[in-house]
Amino acid sequence: MQRRTLRIIILCLLILAGGALFYYIRSLLVPFGIAVLLAYIIYPLVRSLEAREVKRSWAIFTVYAAGLILIGIFIAFFVPAMFDEAKEFGKILPVYVETWEEVQGYLDSVLKRTSLPVEGQQILRETVGHIRKGLLQGIRGFAQALIGMISLLPSLLLAPFLAYYFIKDFDHIKKGALSILPPNYRNDLLFLVREGDLIFSQFLRGHLLVSLIVGLLTGAGAALIKMPFAILIGVFTAVLDLIPFFGPVLAAIPVVGLALTISRWKGFVMLAIYLLVQQIEGSFLAPRLLGDRVGLHPVATVLVLLIGGYLAGPIGLIFAVPAAGLLRVVLHYLWEKIV
């Protein structure tokens, strides 16, 4: 009993020491983290090619080749247009700010004709001011995030090479990981790993695909009504759609506001496009591509998103729900084993 307790204490100390070390050198682990994520996403494609009697190395090269073709098409057709749209958007940003100031001025004139108490009028004015400030901060943050991607370029270039070896030697890595697990707990840990894999694979692969489709539909709708910056609108919507619940609203508010600066008709049509795409996502895409493996109540999901955003910002908003789903599985397992 004492030896077992000593082992548990030593294991906990090693975990804490390893966590502290990883935190200290976290900037060096960025390419490895991207490589693991990349390998995790494309591994099912490699396995499907292996099932057709394609050697693993060739299967990886085939998936990489298909990915490079898609990236090449995106760079050739969309990136130059995105840069042009970004330049144009920078020119009209002052007009966008002036429009929100006009909205606030119009609200002030309306409030003067109402019988609301002074305190209520002040609250409404401050609310509109906070919305305007939040929109500008969101647009600025999105632009900074796009620029920040340049700093990740070395990691993005190194990650595919690391991911190749992760996938190629996955069986050896798996055997090595299993060999260091305590035999008595091996089956239990494998069960938790499988549950976590189901949650994260569904969220990452399914949610990425759903967000991509939502971005394409929204961008196409914006292009049909001849909205400027249709490509940026599609990319912006796809990125924010990764955030459950709040993402579509956060994407719609600035885009619809931008459309209103052009004309009321475009603003209402752009709002209708967002509502239609969200209906397609909620009624058709999500049930077929996502399912409900996370198993969180909507109220719990909102709380988890607030906590994730507070602790880790945008990354926390994106990964808070699957992390909470995995935590729920672990806690349920521990409850059954202990209680």
C-alpha cells in the first residue's frame, strides 16, 4: 500500500514537472502542436487509402498532394483578392465609424422624444457605444490575427514534415505509449482515449467542414448581392463560426452593419442571408456532420464558452466545448470508479 502511494506521488510530481517544463518551452512546441493537429485531422484519410492497399507513405504523399493543390488554388484565386479587399476595407473604415456615429446621433434624437428616464437614456447610449467599440475592436483583432499568421509561417512550414513522421510511425508511437502505461489501468485509459478521440474528431473534422461550408455559402450570398469584400466576409464568417452559439452572431453584427452603410436594402438582405445559412447549418449540416457526442446542456455550453474565452481568448472559445466534453467523460468515469 505504501509503495503504491509512493508511486502515485512520484507520478503526480513527474506530471507537474513535465507540465511546468512544457509551459516554459511552450513557444518551441508550436510546430509540434500544429503537426499533431494536422496529423490528427488527415489520419482518417490516410487510413482510408491504406484500406485500398496503398502503402502508408504513398497514402500520406497523396493526401499532401491533394492538400497542396487545394492550397495552390486558394492562393492563386483568393489570396490576391483578399489583399485587395483588405486595402479597400482600410479606406472605407472611417466611413464605417462615421455611420455608427450617425446611428448613435439618431438614437439620441429619438431618446429625446421619448419619456424614458434620464438613467434609461444613458444606459441605451452607453450600450450603443459599447457595441460600436466592440465591433471596432473585433475588426482590429481579426486583422491582427491575419497579420499574426505571418509569425507562424516557420512553424506552418515545419509542421507537415513532423506530421509525416507522426502518421508514418503511428503504430510504433502507440505501442510505446501503451508500454509505459500501468497494466492495471491500461484498459481504462484506452477507454478514455477512445472517448476523447470520438469527441475531438467529431468536433475538429466535422466542425471545420461545417464552418468551411458556412463561410462559402455566406461569401457566395454576399457576392450575389454585390456586397464588397465578399471573400473577406466568407473567411471572417467561417473563422467565427468555429465558436459555438456566439460565433454566427459575432460574425453577422459587423457584416450587416457594413451592409447598412451601403444601403438599407443590402443590410436587410445580408441579414436574411445569415439567417438562411444558419437554418441550413442547424437543420442540415450540423445533424449530419457533428452529431451530439459532447453531451452538454445549452446553458452549460454557454458557461463553458465564457470560461474558455476568459482563460484563453479566441482559442479558448473554439476548444472550450470539446475540452468540457472530455472533462465530463473523465469525471463520470472517476465517479463510477470511486463512488
